[in-house]
Amino acid sequence: MARGVARAASFGGRAATARWCSYRRITVAVCLGNLVAALLVLRSLTSLAPTPPKREEVVEYTEEQIRKAEESIRIRCEAEPVELVEAVKNLRKIFRREEKRRKELPLELKQKVSYEIVQLLLDLGDNSSFAQQREAVESWRFEKLKDIKSASIQNSTKLDLSNEEARTLKRALQFNWHVLLEDIGLWIPSEVSHTEHDDKPENEPEEEEIIAGPPLPSQCNAELHTDYDGAAVRWGLTHPKESAADCCQACLDQAKNARPGELRCNIWVYCPSEFGCFSPDKYEHKHQECWLKQADHPKLNFKDKYSESYRDSHPTAPVVVPWMSGVISA
């Protein structure tokens, strides 16, 4: 009896559950879920939508402000450098055209040109002037152009160049000569002519050059821009003196105190220049060098200025003799 009641109760529960979980109710629940999801998506999209921009307020200008703005625009237009802008545009066109016309020479052809020019300059010698070098290079250029043109007319080449190389070299020599010189590293400076103008009146005396240090005694016989020759009594490289007067005094002292048989100083040579003094030997002669010399018959090495021929053979020589010296009076 009890087993039958339990069976009936379980059957009734399953029937109630089946009635609650019907297909209609499940469909309604799914639709409600989809509707809620759609509403949530729609809300998120509307919240991300850009807000319409605020309407800007229109600024109204007065007639005076408009007149000043127009006047400013007119002044800027009139101040524009129209001619300069046009000139720059024309230059840009010329540069672009030149770049199109220019064709880089091959490295081997550049080397060949540079070797020929260098050999040409070596044949001129070291004594050639810049004008002669420039004229020789220009002559070589015209001769090379002439050979290329004649070779092209005869439809044969005697220049040891291919047709393409000959055309490229012709274009470089004719239109891009300065560029070619830059590429091979050749630069010949221009001649500088310098003319000295003497604006002093004829009768005006020359300004006396000031000698640093104490005054020299009359027996020193000091001579500016002078270098005397003689046998060295005291080596000047290791014998500096503060002034020319001290150098002369050193010569006097040496002659007074010399032992029998020793050379007695009668010539002193001093370097008064702070930049040192030139000499054709291998030594560097510095400021305050004092040379003590002896000569029975004093002879000048240099006086006042070095000659042009001497400066040609000694490029480091200055124009004016920097030394000062004197022969001691008996």
C-alpha cells in the first residue's frame, strides 16, 4: 500500500515538472533574454556615439577692423620680393637642367684625366706661376675637346676611349669643367697683385724704429735689419740675452776677458723679434738669441730686405731681415 502511494506521488511530481518546463515557456524565456541583450547593446552604442559639436558663436567685426585687416594684407603683398622670388625660381630651373645634363664620369676616366693634368703641371716645373699653370690647363682642355670632336667626325677614336666615354668626357669638358676640376681635386689659386702706396710727403723723415731695452752705447754701432758674418765666438742658440744692449755688452766683456790665443768678439748679432728670426740653416732661431762673432774684415750677410731671387729659393724667408747687429768700434 505504501509502495503504491510513493509511486503515485513520484509520478505526480514528474508531471508537474513537465508542465512547468514546457516548450512555450522556454521559448518565451529565450526571447526575453535576447531582448534584454539587444537593449544593452543598443545602449552601449548610443553612449559611444560622438556628441554633436557645439555651435560656435559668429564673431562680428567692425568696419574699422575689416579695413585694417585689408590694409595689412595689401602691405604684405606689396612687400613681397617678387623679383627675388622669380630669380630663385629661375636658378632652380637652371640647377635642375644642369643636373640632368651632368653625367658622372667613371672613376677610371677621372684618374686618366687627373694623371694627364698632373703630368702637364710637372712638365712646367716648380718655377711656373699660377697664371702659367692655369693657361696650360685651359690649353689642355681645348686640345682635348678638339681631339674628341675630330675623332667623332672621322668615326674613329685615337684617344683610347670608347664612344660613350668620349661623349661623357666631351660633355664634362664643355659644360661641367669646373665640376670636373672639383671632382679630381685640382685648384689653382688666382694671382694676387699687391701694390704698395706711399702716402707720406717727400720731405717727411722716416719714423725711427724703437729698440726694446736700455739704450745702446755708441761703440756698439747698432744696425737694424742687419746680419753680419763672422766666426762664432759664442753660440747664440745657448746664449740668450734680455736686450740688444746686453748682447753688445756681452761682446765687450768677452773681448776684454779673452785669454791669449782666443778669438776676441768684435761683432754681435741679436734677434729682437718675438716671433724668432729667419736663417737659412737647419736651426730654429728664437727671440733674444745673442751671437758673438769675430772677423778681421766684417762682411754683411744680409741688409734691410732679402732679395726676390733669394726668397724664391728660400720660400720661408721674410721680406725684411729680422736680425740686428753691430761691429764694435776699436
